[in-house]
Amino acid sequence: MDRDGIKTNETGVVYSGKFVGTEDELTAQIIGVFYKVFNELGFGFLESVYREAMAIALSEAGLSMAVEVPIAVTYHGKPVGSFRADIVVQGRVVLELKTAEQISKAHEAQLLHYLRASTMEIGLILNFGQLPKCRRVEFRNERKQNIAKSFSILS
């Protein structure tokens, strides 16, 4: 589905080429930091190197952040697993860092799982490949609640 230049897939995940809606200024600032780090380091390092460089650069930009943030997955109120988000900025935006040739559907799915298991609605995949790329993913909390309700109806 396409509405006002925003592409939405069947799960309600919003993919946009523009920064519209929630956290647009913050994500634009983060992406600026991403390109600053890439321009200085180039490509070819391990993901962990870029994670540490991003942490330094985000802090220097005045943004609070946490690295390797655990995100719990629950089922019927009980923990069943957890993920570790590479970086969470301002407690509102999940960053998933990659060093791949390109951003794949599997990368998008990984970020979507982080958003689905948390109350955060915005995530960025930042790929430090030969050509730097970023992708913004939104998953609204009201959509998460609607999905949970539909699953509980089926249970």
C-alpha cells in the first residue's frame, strides 16, 4: 500500500524514503552521524568497530545512547527469549548496524522483531558496506496492539 509517499506492507510496517512522522528530526541527526562515521572510517571493518565509533560519535553529537541493549520477548507475560539491539538512541530509536553488501529482507526482519518486542516504534538499519546505506523502519505501537488482539482472539 502506498499513501502520501509512504510505503506500508501488509504487517503495517512503514518504509519511507523521506523522514516523515515520528522522530524525523532525531533520525535525520542519527543518519548524519552515520555518514560522518562512514566518511572517516570507510568500509571494511567489523561491525563491532562501527558500533564503537557510532557510540562515540552519537555521544559527541549530544545524543544519549546505550550499546548492546537487551530486548526481552514475552509470551503470555513470561520471558521466552531476548535480542540485543546494537544501539538505542535517546531510548526511542533502535539502530541495527550491518557490514553487508546490501540491506536484505532478513536485516529488515531482525529490526522489525526488535521493534515488535519493545515499545520503540522507529528503527534504522545502517549498513557500512562498500556503499553506505540506511533504511528507516516504523512499527507503530497501536499496530502492535492490534496484532496482539487478533492473536488473542485466535487463541
